[in-house]
Amino acid sequence: MRALRPISTRLAYWGIRGASAWLLALWLLAMISIPIQRWVWGEGAVLRGFIIGVLLQVLVVLVLLHRIAGLNRTLQAVVGIALFAWAIEWVGISTGLPFGQYHYSDRLQPQLAGVPLLIPLAWLMMIPPCWAVAARMTRRFPTGRRPVKYWMFCLVSALAFTAWDLFLDPQMVRWSLWAWDQPGGYFGIPWANFVGWVLATALLTALLRPRPVPDVALAIVYCLTWALESVALVFFWGLAGPGIVGFAVMGMFVVLTFLAEGL
């Protein structure tokens, strides 16, 4: 138990304590156990493990966001992100804008107008960590002596979020959760998809106007997501290409966020 004290002390210093610490541990355990569940129970266990992982990560983010922003702002973020994410995904599968032509399979249930309800939760579990990353980066690298303009915070948030999709999209296509009508140049994913992610996430951040607090705890969630995705794609899911690219690109945000802070 003594060996765990430095870890718990460091987590508490970063603002991860109490319920958030327990939820973080459960989330990590759930994600790490997915390959084991696959070996024991077969391919069907992978999707169940993935859904549990998303739900636990959402809970971690919400607990941390509540500590930082309070109940009202947290509820505004939840409602705003969920509605926007569902709407932009519905527009996407209906018109092909802004991501390109794609459609969801029936593996993810329940769905509303063709959009799995898990998808807005996936946005919710990553957008606030991206805000934390962007807040730290834009504070660390201001333009001259003036505060960084809000559009820079929105842009960095969007780029940090899109970097995560370099892992996610090839993985979800491999698992047959969605498919592209015309596969593209990034391991079968159209390049327009990533442009759409940047535009959509920047617009969402601009509309919600979250207070750009450089919170360490939420940024750590971003860092852990990067580490989990890198290991999983390269060593367990047979997606070494996207795993290496995602490791490099998303890792750039991790380095810029944490290295200068000595974390």
C-alpha cells in the first residue's frame, strides 16, 4: 500500500481525488481489460467493453468538469455538446457534410434517426479534455504580450480533438461500427472527414464559449486516452499504421501540454 501513496498523492495534487480517482481507475481497468475479454469471450466482448469504457470516461470527465465549472456550466456543456454532436452527425449521414458520405451500422444501439446515442457521449468524453489541452497550450504560447484571442483557443481545441480521430476512425471502421461510401487516403478514411472534424469542433467550442481553464486533471484524461489508443491499435487491434500516426500527432499535443510544465 505504501507504494501506491506517491501515485495517489500525485493524483490528488493534479486534482484527481475522491470519486474522480475511483472512476478514473475503473475506466483504465475497463479499457485495459478489453483485449483480455476478447481472448476469453470472443469478439462480441470487444464492443461491450468499448461501450463500458465510453460510459466510464464520460463519468470521469463530468465529475472533473463539475469540480472546475460548477453544476450550471456542466449541465450547459452536457446539453450543448450532446445536442450539437447528434445534430452534426445527423447532418453528416443525411447530406455528407461536413465529414463526407458515411453511415452507421446497426451494431451500435439505440439509435435516433440513424445516429447511435453513444456517439454524442463519445464527443462529450473528449471535448472537455481538449479544452483543457487548448487552455494550457494557448496560455503557454501567447502571441506577443497580448492574451491569446479566443479563436486560437477554439482552433487548438478542434485540432486536439481531430488528432484523436486519427486513432478512432480506422478502429471503428475495422469494427464495422460505421462505413464510408467512398473510402479515402488515410487508411481508408477520406481526408475531408478530418477537415470536417476541425470545423465542427471549432464551431461547437465557439458556440458554447467554455471558460478556458487550464485544468491538469482533464488534460491528464487526454494524455491517458492517447496512451491507451497507441498501445491498443499497435499491439492488439492490428492497426499499426493509424496507431503510429496517432501516437505522433496526438502525442504532439501531449508533449506541448505537459513537458513544459514538468508533469
